[in-house]
Amino acid sequence: MSNIKSTPQETKLFNSLLEKGVDAKLQHWDGHKHIDIAILEVKIYIEVDGSHHLTIVQQIEKDFIRDSYSKESGFDTIHIPNSEIDHNLERIANAIAKVVKFRKEKFLKPSLLLKKSKTKITQTS
């Protein structure tokens, strides 16, 4: 964890995810920017945002740029308003934990990673 101070909402969501077995990192530096919560093995970034992320044009544009850099690195970003964490913490954490489980099964299952060829291989001598 870096020396960036987390908001109460970031900390609540992070702790709830940990309780659900999600391997998350709080205040992750990706080489370009700080990410509030990162779930690296399934390429998810979580930004817990104040209202200025939804109401100030310059911040919205800045977030679009930040998200595009994350997408170029293969990461999906979800933005969650502080107010949603305050009112729906468990529902949000449960949903994210289910997405993590789904992605682990999808990304880490050998049968999905290696598509079997239907072509018969014959040995030549």
C-alpha cells in the first residue's frame, strides 16, 4: 500500500471484498496512476468516486483518459459513487466477488484457455 490515504468508503469496500475472499489491493500504483482498489488476477480496477467525478466536466474527461490507459493494459474499470458504498456496501461487494469468481473460472480454466483442435493429428515418417 502506498502513502495515499484511502477514503472511508474505499476502506469499507476493500475490507468487505477481503472478507469475501477477493485478493484485492488498496491504493495500487499501475505505473501511471493510483487505483483505489485493484484485483490484479482478473484485471479489474475499482474507483470509488466522490460526486465531482460525476459533475465536473474536466474530471469526467480526465477519468475517460485514465480509463483508456487502463483498458489498453487489459483492465476494466468500474466507478462506484461514495454514496452507493454508504447505502449498498454488501450488495456491491457481493456482486464484485461474483464477477471475480466468474472471471477466475473464465480466465483460468485450462479448457477455455487452450481451445482443442478438432483436426486429427497424424504422424508422418
